[in-house]
Amino acid sequence: MYQHIKDLREDHDLTQQHIAELLHISQTTYSRYENGLLDIPSSSLVTLAKYYKTSVDYLLDLTNNTLQLNK
């Protein structure tokens, strides 16, 4: 379900640990997000969308349009 968050992380050459620190969670929790074993809280989705300058819809695999945001 969350393939785009993994793809974005890898495309930016970031580790799970780096993104986990951004979200103030453990690397294990973040890994569970990427593997679809744990739902990502909406606040974390917003943080990731802002960080990657994309939409929450893209992160949730609801669209393939990366839709770069201005903010």
C-alpha cells in the first residue's frame, strides 16, 4: 500500500533511520509503515508530503501524479 513512500526515500538516497528521526519514531515503526504492517498517522503523512513536496494522495498510492506543491 505504501510503495511510494519507500520509492521516494530510496530515490532521495535516505535511510529508514533518517525518515524515522524526521517523524520522531523508531526505525522499526517506520519500517512497518513502508511494509504496510502499520497504518501511517495522518500527521506523519502530512510531514512526509511536505518533506518530499508531493501530495498525501501520492504517498497513499491513490495517484501516480507526484504533484509538486509550492509550499
